[in-house]
Amino acid sequence: MTTETLLQRAGELLAPFAKGANNPETNRLDVQIAASDLPTAASALMNASWGYLAAITGMDLGTEANELEALYHFCEGAAVTTLRIHLPREGCPEIPSISDQIPAASFFERELGEMLGVTVVGTPDPTRLFLPDDWPVGIYPMRQDFKQEQAAAVEPDKTPERGWAGNKFIVPIGPQHPALKEPGHFEFSVDGEIITGARMRLGYVHRGIEKATEARNWIQNLYLLERICGICSHTHTSAYSQGVEKLAQVEVPERALAIRELVAGLERIHSHLLWLGVAAHEAGFDTLFMYSWRDRETVMNLLEELTGNRVNYSICVLGGVKHDIGAQHSVSIHKALDYLEERIRYYLDVATTDSGFLQRTRGIGMMSLEEAKRFGTLGPVARASGVKRDVRLDAPYGAYKRYPVSIITDDRGDMEARFVVRMKELLVTCFTIRTIVDNMPGGGIVTRFPRKIPAGETVSRVEAPRGEAFYYIKSGGGESPTRLKIRTPSICNWTSVLNKAVGHQLADVPMLIAGMDPCFSCNDRMVTVRRKSDSNTMTWSELREYGIKKYGPRK
Amino acid sequence: MTPLAALLSIMFFPAGITLILSGMLYEWADRKLVARFQNRIGPRWFQPLADTIKLLTKEEIKPQGLKSLLFYGLPIVALTGALTAALYAPILGFSPIYSFPGDLIVTLYMLSLMTMCIGLAGWNGSSRFSLIGATRSFTQLFAYEAPFLLALLGPAMAANSWVIKDVSAYAEGHYWMILTQPVGFVIALIGLMGKLELPPFDAPEAETEIVAGALTEYSGRGLALFHIGKSVELVVAVSLVTAFYLGGIGNPLLFLIKTLVIVLLMALLQAMLTRLRIDQTVGLWWRYGALLALLQILILILLKGWLA
């Protein structure tokens, strides 16, 4: 189906509830509905299997308009349908939950509740997801009139620890735990070695980036967003610049788009090899961990050669890219890929034939196609269950029309399939990178870019190594965005992990978590509450003084 | 033996200091080999010693609500067990300094004391990771103990003796028992890895699930003592397997090389295999290990009867 027919179909499905509809962009449909109609409208889309819930954007329209807005974005192929719901700003705005229809909505609803003060009626877990436990009640950071001092002035929330009632033997994993490379908190109730329940809490690395973007200009944001994640930094800059370029109606040179795709490919190789190592380590196969990380250095060095940086490449700029790829680079790219392809084939072989390793992966974390769709999984996790979902193909952006990639799926749905899908994806990526290097279009690599962006809003989607990254960008016509919503793939995949963990052995849990390749900093994007009475938070100079007092001056 | 000589033999040679230091060197060999197999550089030769000294100088923190006697006593008992076992084993290619009828069984149980102590230490802990680790340690103990015992019983039956000294002497005078009882050797080698909780049998201390298992709450001296105990156990057990299966005690240099070959084999297995879940470990031992060991014993009994 083409994007037009998809949008038409969505329009028909939503017609009974629509209080107004328009097409802000050719691939988008905006439908305004009443809050009470939300569950039925969501059901209508879900029953017709029209797309999946990509994100919920909560927005404060300010004290003048005195309204809040909740946007429910659904994606199918290249088409994006947004349900727009206006809520009163005063009193307690309420919105019905849709997590009965869409289990993945629960995380978005928790975020909406804590950030904007919207009560989501009927959501299964209304506790905090990102904000600190002692964040004061009734202060909502994403409101326009929120000030940092506000949080400090109000007494902290002293509600007792939220946890499970009853006599359950709970194994806490995190926030500090050797299985986790980044902080997150999981509680698994176990019966012997078998998991009977799972809960999670995020926000240990929440940095309030969405809020921070509103105080920075368009250019500064590029550098801030690059630091959302240390693994897929290029994903975020390319998603952001792509969206902003669309808003500014700037044509980006072909060559720049090709270079972006090339770097995205290299990033994917580095990310998947990193994942391979982590997953092998979780399973207790450290030799594979060491080998794959050694080989990952090849691609890291290559990225350094191309961009000057190993982690935050900083190659994307608004309107193009910063560095060109020359003939000398293409030689080293081909050379590095020769080595990597050989190694990736070897790892694919290990992941499918090593009997010891297969004991820990085959049949573990089995997820059927239906489940994968229902839980709203994305990226390689979804594709390992047979879901054909990949933004690079569904809605080719940038240079992906010119250099298409082929989709890799597997219908087995277990851990082994997740290894196979990722490794095969790397082989495809290597092939695409070679094509790009050999057929690089000529021309410049950057165009002029305005400081102010015309008012408007847009959606920008790119395929990160972990799945689709979704950006909603709204400009008020000024030098900085009015609202920037970032939805990263990891948060969509949690629902599946928490549900699938039940019934597995405790020993499989690290594998299950690793299987989705979680990226906590993507999820969290820290909030510190500074109070005078609070002796736990210190500034750098206070910490320095404390250190000198404790250990004495340098001798 | 005069009391002074006995004291010297317990404190310095072959038990005591010599044993502890050699345990550290074996541990280093193991770590270095695994590192090289994994394409890493690995530690320097004095690293285990440095680790131990560092641990001994660190503050020992006792969590609240634990029984002090058990918390401080268990590491000492564990180390004592391992050191006592060394008195009856052919350490570093020297004939055991003590021996009495049935010392083989006593030595094996002294070696198991370590696992018992680790399990009890975890049981005494307040941490959930310790508790799960302890459960796993005990579960694993029940899995490998019987096959490992049977694997060492094979040579003892062939030699018609329960005395380690006599079995080693018998092994020296006959074909290497790795040739006559190959199944026993494999089981003894893998059982040894289970006993020492080395990968792939490191489920009781699987760091990605339960942090450090039963020893999660231990720090400083207690942890150091457990570590020393483990490396002593490594030496004693490797010496036993070498003496039984690789042609007795012979000359010390040759003996040392043989023990290092065993360490090399263990390091290779550690690098090659993925950690087994606890149910897989138990399944492996009872489905294959124990049955094969029993089969070998049965063949041995039949052969002996027939030859006699």
C-alpha cells in the first residue's frame, strides 16, 4: 500500500471520532479527538492492524493557551497518524489509558504522567519511571512555567518505598550490578530459580535532555543530542538534522546524505559487535566477548580516521556533513571491511554451531510474531521474530533510496535468532558501505543553514542499530525548538523483556535483557534536586573542599 | 617425626608458605593461559600475590545481622581444610609427609570442606545474591562430588589401596592410568573444574546474575583467605590427579610439567566453553558423569575378578 492509501484508510478508521483532521505533511495525518474517545480510536487502529504506537508526546502549550496537548503517534510504513488530544492545563487533566489495547503504551503513559501532570486513568503502573524517588509531588518538569528552584523549594516526596507486597523472594538487579553496563533497576520475584514476576525502574541517568533542548538554539542542540547515547550518537544527530532540515526546507547535498548513511553503517557495525560481546559475556562466554571487542577496534579506528572521533563522531551538521570522504579513505574502508566481513561470518558460524553456546540461546526468550507485534517491539528483536519492520525500507530517508538495504528477518524468535539477525544485518551493511564508497555522488557536502527555523512541526524517523528512533520536532519560528520529543527504540522493547522473563530461569535473565540490546542512556535522557538541607548533593568545589578536609592538604 | 620437624613441615614445607605460594603461581598460570587464549595480555606473575596482599590490608566489613562466629570462622576453616588436605597429597612431586590407611577419603573430604564453607558463608549472608549463590554451590556439590570421587577411586581400586602414597607408587610402576582408565581421567579433570567453580561450572558465582555468589558480602581478610584456600585446593587436587593418572610421583621436575599440562587443559576448557546453567550442570553430571564413572568402576571390578 502506498502512503496515500494508508493515510486514507487511517482517516476512514478515525472518522467517527474526528473533530478535525488535516495533513500537515504528505506522509502525515493529524486527527483531533476528544480524550474520552482515545481508547476506542486506538482500538479502531489496532483492530485494523494499522501500524503501531510509536510514541506519546506530551506538550504544554503555555499559560496563555492554558492547554496541554497529548499526541499519540502511530506509524505504518512511511505514514504517520497522530491523534491530537487537548487537555485542560488547570485542575487535574485526565486521559484514559490505552495499555489494555497496546501494552507498550504503559511506559509512555508513565512518562506523560510524571512529566506533565496528566493523570492516566487505568494505567497498570502509575509509579515514576524517570524522575527521582524524592522528586516533590505536584511539580512537573515538562510544563512551560517549571523552574529549577521550584523543585528545590517544595518538600520531597516521602512516600515509603514502592514495591511488591507479600512474601516474595525478590532478586534485585541494579542499579549497580555486574550484568548491567549502565544503571537501571529490575526486581525479579523468583521461586527457586524460576522467575515469577518482573518490574523495572529507569531514570538513573536521566539528564532532562528534552527540556534542555528548549533552552538551546538549533545548532547547540545538535551537540547536546549527539550525547544522548555513546553508541548510536550518529543516529540522534542524523534524526535531528533530518527533521530540522525538513522544517527549514533546506536541500541537503546528495554527497552529504551518502556520507551520513556510510557513517550510520559503520556505527551499526560497531554497535552490533559491541552487543555481540556483551551478550556473550552475559551468557558466560568471555572468549567471544574478548574476540568481538578486539575486532570492534577495527571499525572504531576507521571511524576515527574518517571523522576524527571514536564515539561522538560529530560528522553531522545542519545542512550537511563536516568531513568529506576521499580516495584514501575508500582504500582503508575496503581493507577494514575485508577483515570485518571475514570475522562476522566466523561469529555467525559460532553463534549457530557452538553447542555450548547454543544451550544458552536456542529456545530462550521465545517470542512469536503476534507477541512481538503486540508488545510493540522494534529493530533486530522484532525482526528476529519475523516482524518486517525497518524504517530504512518502510520510509527510506536520506540516501537509503539511492543505496537501499535488504531486510533480514528470522521467524524463530529466540535468542539464537537475535544473534543471527544481527550478524546477517552486518554483512548486508558491509555490502551497502562498499556500494556507497564506490558510487559516491559528486558535489558539495554542506549548504548554508538559517539560524531561525520557520514555525511548524515534523516527525523524523531513522533506523538506529537497536530499532527505530522517533523524533517529533516543533518550532515556534525562533532560534530554538518549542518541543523536541525523542523516543528511542530501547524503551519500546522493555515491555517484551518484562513479559517474557516470567517462567524463565534466573540464569537466563541477563541474556534476555542483553537480547534486546538495551541502551539506558537513550531511555533516560539526570535530574538532581538541590536543597539546602540535602547533604548528598555537592557541587564540584564543595566536593573538592570535602576531599581536602577528609584527607588533609597535599603534602 | 620430632615436633619441631612436624611444625616446620606444616608451616613452611611442603605445607604452609610453600604451598600457598605455589598455589598462587598455579593460579597465575591458569589466569595467564586463559588470558592468552582470549587474546588478552593477562596478569604479571606476581599478580595473585599482589591481589592477596591488597585484600589482606583492606578493611573487612561485616554486614549487620550476621553471626560473627560463622562470618569470621568459615574462611579460616576453609583454608585449614585445604592446607590439611595438602599433608596427605604428593605436593610438588614430593612424597606425602603423612599417610595412614584411608587417607584418600579423608583428603577428598578435606577438599570438599571448602565448598561447604563457601556454601555456609552464603547461607549466613543477608544478601539475596549470597543465598542464591549458596544454594547453587550446594547443588553443584551434589552434582560433581560423587563422579569425582568415583574417578579417583578407579586408580585406588587398581592399586588395591586407600592410601595415596601406595596408589602413587603403584601408578609409577605400571602403565599410566590415563591410558587404562581414560574415562576416569576426563571425569576427574572436569570434576576438578567443578570443584574449583571454574568456568563453565561457575554458575555459583555467575557475576552477570548473582554478582559474586556466596562470597558477595565478603571483603578484606575473609575474602583473601577464601582465595588462598582455593588456590591451595587447586594445587592439591591437580597433584592428586597427576599422581594417580599421569604415572605417579616420579621426579619433581617432571611432575611439575605434568601438573602444568593439566592446568593448560583446564585453561583451554575454560576459554572454550560457555557457562552452564545450574540445571544443565546437574544434568551433565548425573546423566553422563556419574554413569560413565560407575561404568568404569564396574569394568574394573569385572576385570579384576577375571584376572584373579
